[in-house]
Amino acid sequence: MSIVKYIGLDVHKNSIAIAVADYGRENEPRYWGEIENNLDQLTKVLKKLCRDGNKLSCVYEAGPCGYGIYRHLISKGIDCSVVAPSKIPRKSGDRIKNDQRDALSLARLHRAGELTPVYVPDQKDEALRDLVRAREDAQKDLRKSKQRLNAFLLRHNIVFTGRSMWSKAFFNWLSTISMEHPAQQFTLQEYINTVESCNLRIQRFTEQIRELSKQSHLYPLITALQAMRGISLIVAATMVSELGDLKRFESPSQLMSYLGLIPSEHSSGRKIKRGSITKTGNAHVRKVLIEGAQAYRLPARVSLAIRKRQENLSEKVCQIAWKAQVRLCKRYKQLVARGKNANIVKVAIAREMLAFSWAIAQEI
């Protein structure tokens, strides 16, 4: 009978600290040492640790180094998990932190079963996730570039009197502005060019997401989620690339908790105190859902855009999407009528959007 050895890996850009916890609570974990962050070197070390026929179970924290180690070890037949740093138990009185202690702590907690693994996407889904996040970065750049252009115009008391900012008419108006000094004219044009460049980048990212999402094995889910109001291609692609198959969640409440859309709580005895949402889990999905929740401020109806997205979808999926729209439009109106803050209303709607999205995933 083979015995399991639990391996804690504290992974950094240039190094990996390794600790080993033998089977059984009576043995304290031991620090093996530190190696370079090199997959071949790591494999050699792990082979030495399992020479006596023992099985290995490795663990490391999710972080900027990605899932390369996880995929390499799994391909070699070695059990490996990537765990959420925010869910790692920590002693309140522990004020010493270094690589050795972190590796020992990971090995000890892994042996005790106290660590929470994260979802590791396959390589195609991770590539789509990188694309979606790059588009999100481009949107941030666009927002910053617009703020800089606005600030420049405001400093020089130049005010647009048209109906809509950032429209074609707005950019035509910008081309008519003549500054007093050549340096200011050059600065204005560079600000304008930056905004237009960011817009083009976002368009390119959107087109790539549209094409490459078709290569994902979860493309049917991406298509089905778009049956709902407030879930466009970008929102659906973000949800699927970040969360994977929604069927892996046992219930809608588990999905809501995973994304931090449930109220925080600090209760003791008869005193019950609930606060704002926990904001744990994936912030990218939480953000796009809250933005998409604004669509439910308008009366329920199946628009032409939604009808096109629902083509070739099952009747059951379309029924769930319509049920969601009727309920959430009504709920949005009720919460606003009760005087709730607009952001609180959108969070409440986003939470229920998740439940209907989970229901749609069960039909795929």
C-alpha cells in the first residue's frame, strides 16, 4: 500500500520553496529546500521524493506565475492542486512570513484538507480569458484617455454644446478647434489620436473574441447565455472563460457565494449583523454582471438584438431568459421605488442574473 506525501510549493518568479508533510498527523512537516523555478529541476526533486513508492500530492497558491506547474505535474501523473490564497487559514498572532514558513504551512494544511482549490481552465479557455482581460485593459485605457482629453478641454474653457459626447459629431467638432499655441494644438491632436486608437483596439479585441470563442468547447454555453438581457457576447465570454462550466456549481447560491455577491455577516449569539457583499472570488465576472444589470431598468421586452441572439436556441432556454427578464425588470422597479441606492439595486439584480444563468447552463 503506497503512502501519500503532501508537498507544499511556495512558487515565485525565480524560485520554488519545497516542504514535505508525511502521512499522519504525528509527523511535523519538514523543509526540503529551495530550487530554481524550473520545471525539469522540479520534476527531478519530486522523483527523488517518491523513490520509495510513495504517492505525491502537491499544492501551490494561485498567483502571477499561472498554471504552468500544475499542467506540467498533471502531465507527469503527479497529483497537484492550485489553491486560493484568500481561503488559506492564517493564525492571527503569526507575524513572521518567509518562503520556508509558507511552504511548511501549505504542506501541513494540504495534509489536513484545509485548502480550497481553484478552477483551472484548459489552455484554450485560458487563452480566451487572456483575450477578454486584454479587452478590459483596453477599456480602462480608453476611459483614462477620455478623462485626459476632457481635462485638457476644461483647462482651456472649451465646451462641447452638442447632444452626445464621443459621438461622430463630437469628433467632427474637435477637428474644428484651433488652439493659440502650436504646442497646445499638437497636444490636443495627440489626445484625440489616443482616444481613437483605444477605440480601434477595443474593436479588434471584440472581433477576436467573437471568432475565437467558437473554438471553445463551452461555446454552446456562451451562445445560450446571450439569450438573457444584459448578457452580450463579451459578458458571456467573460463568464465562461473565468468560471468554466457553470454546471460544476451544485446550486445557484454556491455560484453567488463564489463570486462574492452575497451579504457579509458578523453575527454572534442573538445579535445578527449583515453588511455589504463579500466581494470574494472573481472580480472580472462580478463587474460585467453588475454593468449588465442596468439593462433591467427598462420594461421587459424581446428586442431585435435579443431575438437574433436567441435564434437556434432551445425553447426552454428562451423561456428561462424571458422569465428572468419579467422578474428582474419588475424587481428593479420595486427596489428603486423603495428608495434603494442604485448600486445596491444593480448588485441585487446581478445576483439573480447568476441564478438564471445557472439554470440555463443546466439545459445545455
